Amino acid sequence: MTIRGIGLHSGEQGTVRFHPDDGPVRFRVGRTEFRPLASAVVDTSRCTVLGHLETRLMTVEHLLAALYIRGIWEGLVIEVSGPEVPILDGSAQEWLAALQSFPASVPKPLPLSEAIRIQEDQSLLLGQPAEAFSLNVTILFQHPKIGYQQVRCPPTRLEELAPARTFGFLNEVEVMRAKGLIKGASLDNALVFSEHGFVSMPRMPNEPVWHKALDFLGDLYLAGRPYQGHFAAHRGSHRLHVKLAKLL
């Protein structure tokens, strides 16, 4: 199976092919293979970027979230051409569909042995020992259409998060493009907010926090295996998520 699309930040076309293979899930870029692990993260500015030797691969988080939701940790090589995993529709639902034919291979979740707390300014991540995996994500934006939002999993099932799209603000577009970012962004692959409302309409209530939860799952995949515990993220970011994955 081949998936084609544009990169959110690079604006370049890329392709992804899935190949069944023994061993842990890994990326193949050219002749280089590497595992998606927190130790391989080289940048977290607006997306999660993996690096190995001279190779860099941007915006891996939505595909990794789909792998987490599907429970695929082994038996797959992901071949990518281009500098970035395609953004597709800005969510993980197309990746989830593309991975449907691959069997789940979930290692036994490792229980958290102690509580973990990461706090920077108004952002907070928590991990606590628990009998099962659960997730509570909250955000707070000073915008009339966002404000305070929360999602808990359960009762929300992880696969329900998949259609939630990346989001941004119209007044940030020129600044971000001046930094070489979001060259491939459009209303087809992002939920965009104007100063007081929507430029593109949301797919579901509280779509921003659902997408933040999706990003958390993608970055948590970088821990290299599933963990059993209760996780909470308030105003999380890729940088803090990856810091948590490294601690795990």
C-alpha cells in the first residue's frame, strides 16, 4: 500500500509504504532504518522530528498515534520518501484505515513503578500507577471558540480521537511561514480559527483537545512500548510529551 501527500511544514510531496517485516516497528528513509524512539527526536518545534545520522523525518506524530491506537509495535517497516510524513487531512484517521490490515502486536504493558511529574510554566504532565491505561487531556486558549476543553479516555475510546485535525490560528500564518513552517497547510488539512470564530468548521465538539490527545499518543509511542498507568496532560506540547517518553 502506498500513501501519497504533501508535508505540512515542508510543503513537499512524499510517499509512505508499509512493509511487513520481523522485528520492532521502524522507519526506512533511503537506505537508513531507525526505530521511532524518544532518543531519536531532534526537534519538537510545531511537530515531532526524528533524526538518525544525516536523515531527518518530520511530523511523525499522527502516524505514530495510529500505530498506538492499532496496537502495532512489531512486524512493520514504514518506508518514507521525502523529508516529512504527509499530513493528509490533518488527523490520524487515514493512517488508521491504512494500517487496518496489519495485525496488532502489543507487548505486555509495563506498569508505572512511581509517579512522574513534569511541569514548565503553565504546562503539566502527570503519570501515575494504575491498574489500566487511561488519559486525561485539558487545554486552555484565550479564544472564544476554544477556551477550556477536556477529554478523558475512557470513556472516549482512543480510536474516536483519530478524526481530530491539527489546528492553528489565521493570525499566525505569516509568522510561521516566515520561519519556514506550514508551507503545506491549507483548509483541507487543518482546523483554522480566525480572531473570533472559525475559518474552517470543526468536525466534532472540542476538536482541539481531541487532537492534543492524539498528539500525546503519538509522542507516547516514542517510549518504545505501552505503559500501564493514568496519564494527564494540561497544556501539553511535543517537547514535554517527548520528555515524558524519554523518562519512561
